[in-house]
Amino acid sequence: MISSNVLFRTRLALAAVGLALSAGAFAADTSAAPSAAPAATVAAASAGPASYALPSAMAGLVKHGGQVLKSFPAIGGLTGWVYQPKEGKPLVLFTTADGQALIQGEVIDLNGRGLTEGYADKYVPKPDYQALGLKLEKAAAVTAGATGAAVKSTLYIFADPNCVYCNMLYREVQPYEKVGLQVKWVMVGFLRDDSVGKAAAILQAPNQLEALDLHGHTVNALKETGGITPVMPKPETTAILKADEALMKQFGFNGTPGVVYQDAEGKFRALNGFPVPEQLASIVRLPEQKQTDAELLKFVAGMRR
């Protein structure tokens, strides 16, 4: 957890930026030149892969177990940081020239362009999907859909049994499974108190696919209730769930569903979230299938609003 003192400094920084923008004080783009050296720094020998002198505002985060992966010069004298928290994806953060304020969010130049995403694309390390895909192929998973020579495409889905989007995706893939799609459900459990128990009930069942289908047909997807009855996980099941969640995070997924697939060239690709019907067809490289599930169609219509 980030200390209230650091969060307070962050809020002050964001407020100051908002006041500056409203006054028309947009920063000129000086990203080509190094930013000014922070005035207030602390030694950070264990900040990350490289050693950095961290501004006070960044040091407050690192104390809580995260690490700095990279530093870079940013617009208007800001210093950019790629920060890896203990949980989730790396973040792009900024500190002011005096090192006293930390900024998280969109940085805008004098032309109204948002710069944060561009900095992320340039400086945040990308997961090695090929290496991770090979690990995923060996991960424990519940296999549904086409088998053997009938398999035309394979989809890997990191799923929590209580995830609304996962349970809707279960319905969405059903027509595709009949025309050559194989789905490998990689179970995790973190959304609700009984998520681990439900995932264990599926993984420990004599027939995992039957258990998955039982859950898919009885869960109230929108209310995140019902479905398979939770059981106490065995030690080996707990180990599987922990390994699956760790792999999910290595892919950069910050929630479920996390979808992994291979493109026409056999390269692994990742999608964080629920693919709408036409997107799903493109991912699995199969003709778009007609969806007849009324609750799914209503759910998708709501997403498009």
C-alpha cells in the first residue's frame, strides 16, 4: 500500500498541473533534452535492474516493495520513471524537477497531445510473448471444444470463475467450438472469497470439462453468483492456481479474462479483456458465428453504448 503522505504529494502535484493547464501554462516539448537533475534525492541501490538516485517522491513508492525499471527525460523538465509495483503492470510516472512531487496520469503538451501513452510505448518493457506462449502451452488448463485433427485454432483464456466477462466469454466461444476452435481455460482465483474454491472444484473434478460446463450453465454471470459449489483446494491445486496467476501477470494482464492466441504467422498475441463477437472471429481466424444467447447479446449491446 502506498503511504498517505506519498498519495497526498501526488494529489498536490496533480492539482498543481490542473491549475497550470487552466491558466494556459502549457509546457513546451523539451523531451529531446535531459531534464534537470532532481534536487531532492536519496540513494537507491536496490531500486531496480539499474541503480538510480531517486527523488523523494519516488523513494516513497520503492519503500513499499516495487522497483524502478527505467528513468527517462520527459517534457517540461519532468523526469519519467517506469515503475513496477508488486502487483500488476508497470506504470509510467513523472517527478518534478525538484523531486518533491509525483505525477501519475496524462501529461499534455502545448498542442493538446497526450504524451503518457507514447512514453509507455517507448520505455515500458514488452513481455516476451513467444517465450511466455511456450510456458502457457505447458500450463495446467481445462480443454474444451475441438480436438485432434478438427482443431483449426486454439485460444487460451485466463479466467476467474466469478468474472462476469469470463463467464460471458464462455458463452461467446460456444458456436466457435463447433467449427474448429479449441479453448484452453487457465484457471485463477482472486476476485471473490470463493473464487479459489470454485476454481478448485473445476480442477479437482473427475471430469474437468463437465465441471467447467456445469459452472458455465449455472452461474449468474451478471451477479457473479451461483455456479459450481466451491471445495477446499488440495495443496497441488493451490500450487497450480498460484502458478497460473503468476503467468497471467507475466503476460501483463491486470485482470480477467486474459486472452492469448496465435496469429496467422504463429506468433503469440495477447488481449486484455472481453473480445466482442467480430473481434473474436478475427482473433481465432474463423468465420464469424451467429450468437443466439439472449443474455450475451444484451451484454454485448450494453458494452457498445
